[in-house]
Amino acid sequence: MTDTSPPPASVATALARYTELPDPAPLLALNFGFARARALGAAMDLGVFTALAGAPRTTARLAGDLSCDARILGELLEALEDFGLVSGADGAGWAPTELARAYLVKGAPGYLGDHFDEVLAQWDRWSALTSLARSGDRGGDLGDPAGRGRHRGMFAGAFPLAVRTAADVVAVLELGSAGRVLDFTCGSGEWGIALAGTDPRARVTAHDAPALLAVARERAAEFGVAERFRFVPADFAGTPFAEDEFDTVVMAHAGRFAGRRTAARLIRECARVLRPGGTLLLADIMRTPAGQAPLGRPMLALSLLVNTENGGLPEADEYRALLAEAGIAVKECVTRGLVTALTGERQ
């Protein structure tokens, strides 16, 4: 006898539990992010982008030039094409895209390879995030001011991005005559360069670890202002500068790595060497201002927990309080992208 009863609704009902779920693509992309980072790192380690910048090459030719397995290199190239970093198939040969040519080719003005290497070197520390969340036991020397030279890629490698922000902020602030400038934690020198660019009479003292000063010297020469710079190796325990020696002092991107106590000490030193009436410019990545998009700040805050002993993203009001404690009256606050700059006048 044929069963004429209606089919059970259980299959459709069960299927709806899955078809009505939100699209998982963003979650899957996030979960696989570690592999994408490794693929980029491998391509840079192998010199893929720099090799292809000279002329397009087939997979076989590139594999020969880089002493690689052609099959595996071919798979890597296809992944890089999916990332938007190379283009072309074996017929015409592979070539870097405009994005890769700008930032991933050694010798290019915008090369960010050293910075990416520094970030990928944090791999093992990030793998301990679960235990860190449970124990709260932090570590890592990324926040030690005296150790900045060991992390050249972090503190100088992002110059192509940092110099644009520094120039924009300095132009908006309209600081006028910069005079005698101390770029206290100069990194690759972008803030001193920006100030020298707005004041032809400015004389800049760049102060940081010797490894970073070497980069700052090259960048100052690139911008044609090296003759107005002097380079003083860092002593973060106590600088060699006299009281009231400078008209303008910049401290950029040091406090969030070092933590509040060390940041307070560094700001007091900046205030000591700044003349009364002089300008202190403090620039850093701070917690998201009200009404603005996070722009990745939460991940940066997490990175500081993973890689430093005491660092963290401060509130702008925390820096205002530290400036006030050091005798600096806060005047202006400007945010450009991730960077917030506070200016103040020494009383």
C-alpha cells in the first residue's frame, strides 16, 4: 500500500536552522588570518616581490632564480594573487601589483618589510595569549625604552606611513617657529623632519637608540634637512641636555609601549629641557576618541598586552594629567587616523 501521508517537515525545519544563519565568511577569514600572514612573510623572506619588480617572470623562471620548488612556489603565487599582491599567469609572467611594488619591494621609498618582519617575529608571543588571559602574567621587552634599538622595524620601519601623519598633524597645528627642536624618541625622524619642513630656521636634535638614529640620518638626508640635524644617542635614564635648552620638544610613540610610570618620567624629562613658554608635542596612539571609529585600536591594545610588560593604549585624559603634573599646560588636541597629538606650553 502506498503511503499518501505528507512528507515530514523535519528536513525543511532542520535545514532552515542552517540556511538562515548569518554568512560565516568574515569569521572564516579571521580564523585563517594566521595563514595569510605566514604566506606574506614567506613571500618576503624568499624575496618574491623584489625579484618580480625587475621584470615579469614565469613560475618556473622565478623558482629557478630563488632556488625554490616550482610547484609550491606556484601555489604561493596564486595565494598572493588572491591577496591582490601579484598579477598575471604563467603565460605573461608574474609581476607585483601597484600595492606590492610600493611597500614590499626592497629599496622602494615606501618599503615596509622591516616593520612586517618585526610584527611576524611576535608569532610565538601571540600563541601564548590564552595562557596570558588566564594568568595575567605579562612580559616582553618591546616596552623598554633602552631596548628600542632591538626593534628597529617597529620604531623606524613604518616611516612611509608615519611621515605622512606627522606632516599632516604639524600642518594642522600651525606651531609657527619651531626653533631649537628636540625629537626625544625620534624613531626614523618623521616628526623632526616635519617640523624642519615648516620652519626653515629650525634646528633639530634627534635622540634615540643608535640603530634608530642611523635610519633617522638617512631619512633626514632624503628630505634635504640633514644639515640642520644633530644626532645624539639615547640615554633614557638621564639625557645629556641642559634645562631650558629647547624651544620645541617632541615625544612620539613611546608612552604606550613603556606604560604610565615610565611615560610620566619621560614627559618630566621633556619638560625639564623645554624652555618656559616652549611647546611640547606629544603624539601617540590613544584609546578611541568618543564618536570615532576604532580603526584597529583594540587589536593594538591587545598587542601591547602580549608584547610589553607595562604598555597599553592610554586615554588622552591620562596624557593630559601627566603633562599637567610636569608643568605643561595643554593647549590643542588633534587626531589623524590612529594618531592623537597633544600640545602644551611649559609654565
